[in-house]
Amino acid sequence: MIQTTLNNVSQKRTIRPLYANHQATPYGGFLDASWNKTTADILPGMVCAKLAGENFTLYTGAAGQEPWGLSALFLAPALGIDEVSLSNTNLFTVWKGNSDAVFEILAPAFDTAATWTNATNGSRQLLGATKSAHASGPGKLTPLNADGSSPANVSGPIATLINVVGASKIIVSLDRQPTWTA
């Protein structure tokens, strides 16, 4: 269960679990204490990286980071929403899923500048995560090249596109797990 603060109970969440009761888990931890809120807003549905222990940060493509899951919380000073600092504990939650976990992601939590199209031949469209140097900013789901390779400033696959509902809504499956390196 996600608990919101009274000042944003009517704020539309930018991630909605569609198939998550047994397929996905909200993984609890802490937002990295060194995260600078002025770097970028973190919206629900944006890609996060897991650091040492149970610490998370927005995926930026920094050395050693790998996409790990999708943020469940808002830390968006530009929108006036901070669901992390108000608890004074830095508690943070990231959705982690297996091959059956399906989520609806609303704009602006994904790369709205990308070309989003549904495959007409049944092929799978792999999604990566934008890095800091990407024009759309860090931590947003974006399409990979048709051959599955990563465009400039985009990570390798983290999810699969299920459906493009419109310019402001996509449906994704979290069936891509990071490859851990030593």
C-alpha cells in the first residue's frame, strides 16, 4: 500500500500496477542520502538504480549504476511534492517485477520526446533508461533501437513495451533483469 501525504492526495500517480498482486513487489529501502533534489524530479514510474545495501537513486547512467526497478514515490520539488523527506527517514520504495509484472506509466515519467509505436508484427519493443546526458533527462523509459541496441545516452533493456495507449500513456512489462557485474 502506498500512503500519500495530505497535500497530494488528489495528485495522479504516474505509475499504476496492472498485474502486480503476485507478479511485482514494492521493494522498500532508502533514498541515497547524497541525492541532490535539484538534479531531477523523481516521479513514480521512473527508473531507479540500487546502490549498496538498501539504498536507491534515480538511474543516471553514472559509473557502476544499472537500471533496477521503477520508482513508486514522488520526489518532485518542481511539482511541490516530496513523499520522501516528510517522513524524516528517507524511506523510498521501488517496484521490482518478474516476467508477469505489467504497469501503466503516465507522462511525464517516460520519454515523451521519443517515437512510441506499437509493433504490428508481434515483435517485442525493448525499453531502456535514459541517462543524465539524454535530452529528456535521466531515469525515463525510452525505446531501444529495432535491433535491441541502445541509442546514445540510453541503458540496455529494462522493460518491454506492451502497448502505446496514447501520447501520455504506455503499458510496460518489467521482464528485463539487470546483468550484475563484479
